Amino acid sequence: MNSKVIFSILFVISFSPLFAQEQFDPYPRDSLSGIFGRNADLIFPNLEMHAFRFPFACKAYVIYGDSSRPIPVAAKATIKEWATKVMRMDESTYNESIFTKEYLFYERGKAYWLPVQQGVQRIFASPKIVKGLGIDIFITIIGATSSELVATVNEIATPFPIKE
């Protein structure tokens, strides 16, 4: 066999895992309406809040609403329960400043207020992030209050690079 052919085959084989990893996406694409609709049966009105032992993550395309507010008490308690009971963070070292605000996002005209991780909140301070901008948010459904699912935004992807 020709040495160029062998080299070419080895070259392709050696780099194919890199291309396979690039295509792997741990966040499957979904819609907020689909996620919240399909999982409404995980809300128990008689429970003040509960964390999911096996949270699930996805990516959704939303429109940024350019508003924030403090996280409601029940959602904040759900986040803390998930962090300390499911993720086994030491309760004495748990830092509530990881999630302090929820931000407004829209999908197909419906408003969603979602808690955003502190590091991601800094990205929203960029002058490039404006009301009406379409972005991908990477969310984790971690639990529920007595009336709604609790999903945290852990990362965003914009159509352009953002320098923090």
C-alpha cells in the first residue's frame, strides 16, 4: 500500500474523535413551553417545594426581556435544597449569592422569569445584550415549588462573542 494512503487513513482516524466530541451536545434543544408543559405533573400543590434527584438540562432559544428582579422565596428555597441535598454542598458553605436574580425571557410571546447564575448575570451587563435579542439559554430543571417548576439558567450563547 502506498505510504501516502496509509498516512491519510491514520490522519483521519486520529482526528475523528475530536470531530465526534465537537458534535456532542449535552444540552438537547427544546422549548420552554414544551419543557414546562410536559413536566407540569412534577408540581405538587401540597408540597411547598422539592428538589429533583435527577435534574435534567436542555437548551432553548428565547428573546431577552431586559428585566430582572429578586428570586421569589420559594424558588430560592428550592435552589438551596437542590444544592445542599442533591448536589451535597455543605449547608454551612452554601452561598446564596450564586443565584440572586431572575431574568425575563420570552418564547412565542409568553413571559418566563428564570433564575440566572451569578457568572451569567455579568454577561447581561454587556451593551450588546439588548431587549429583543434572540439567545440560546442553557437551563437545568432542578425542582418545583407548589405552583411552578424551577429552572436555572447556567449559560447563554449569543450570536456574537461577549467579552466579560
